[in-house]
Amino acid sequence: PESGDYYTLNEMGALMLECVQQGQSVAELVATIQLNFNAPAEEIEQDLHNLLKELQHCGLAQLKNA
């Protein structure tokens, strides 16, 4: 809030972020997204990668190795 910057996610992005925050694995996340959206697993994985990369670029997430 201090910066005045605001970010929004579409419905799929919001669900992805929720799954990540719950600690779901990539396979679990893909399965969850496929239950809610008609999208192929490869596309979901690429969208997840892009989302996490963008969050990191904006300073909103820090990626770590498991």
C-alpha cells in the first residue's frame, strides 16, 4: 500500500496463488486447476511458471528450492 502499486490476477491466477500458498506440489496444483478450468496440463504449468516469474520480478514473491 505504501508504494501505491496494485496488482490483480485473473480467476485462474488467483487459484494458482492460493494453491501455492497452501503448499501444493505442481502436480496437485495442475489437478486443482484442471478441475476448475478446461486447460491442458502443459499450459497450466507454463502459466504457473510465468506467474511465479512475474511475482518475483515485481518483488512480491521469493522463490526457493525445495
